[in-house]
Amino acid sequence: MTRFLEGAYRWFNTAVSAVLLIGILAVVGVAAASFLRLTAETIQGTPTNVSYPELQSLFDRLLGAIIALELAHSLHLMVTGQRGFAQVRIVLIIGILAVVRKLIVIELDAVSGFLLLGLAAAIAALGTVFGVLSWLERKSPDAAQRSDAGRSAE
């Protein structure tokens, strides 16, 4: 009975992840199209007179597309059953990109220093965890096997 439940849960998890992956791929397509459309509209205007809000909007859409693409990669790992360091790394990258995106689109006149300090602390914490994860991944015995397998494939 336990094996049946575990198998059913794995099947359910894979099915839901596949549906989410299809959905996030659509979001990536829409975000990329939105970014490309806004870029084309900006270029068709006077390129020397691009205002700062227009530039902010371009970066916001670009980072939105990148975040969605990273999320799609994370869902792809779930669908294929890969777990571990790669999935955690992607979640950390999504967090870092989200905070950087916030910093790019933020109106500095309208925020307090405490918000900026909080965003800086979030970036420092995410970066520290990312560094520790990279260190742990290099120290992992699985990492040595992966690098040996990569060398033998060359």
C-alpha cells in the first residue's frame, strides 16, 4: 500500500509539474514578446531620447522574462525528477533576480533608506547562501563523479 501511495504521489507530482511547466513556458513567451515589442517601440522612437522610465520598463520586462525562464527550468527539473543542489540554486537565482528587479524599478525618491537597507540585506543573504551552496556542491562526492563523467565524455 505504501509503494502504491508513493507511486501515486510521484505520478501526481510529475503531472502537476508538467502542467505548470507548460503554463510557465507560455508566460516566458508572453514576457519575451512584451520585452521585444517594447524594445522595438523604443528603437522606433528617437533612440537618443530614451527616458529613464522607459529604460526601467525595458529592464523590468527583461528581468521578468529571465525570472520566468529560471522558474521554467526549475519546473523542468521537477518534471524530470532531478532534485538537490540544482533546484536550490535555481530558487536562489530567482530570489536574487527578483530583488535586483525591484532595485531597478524602484523610485528612489519614494522609498525610505530602511527599504533599501532591507533589499541590500536580502541580496547579501541570498548571495551568502548561494556561495555556501556552491562550496557544498564542490565538496559533495556526487560533484566529483559528475566532473569525472564530464571529462570522460570529452
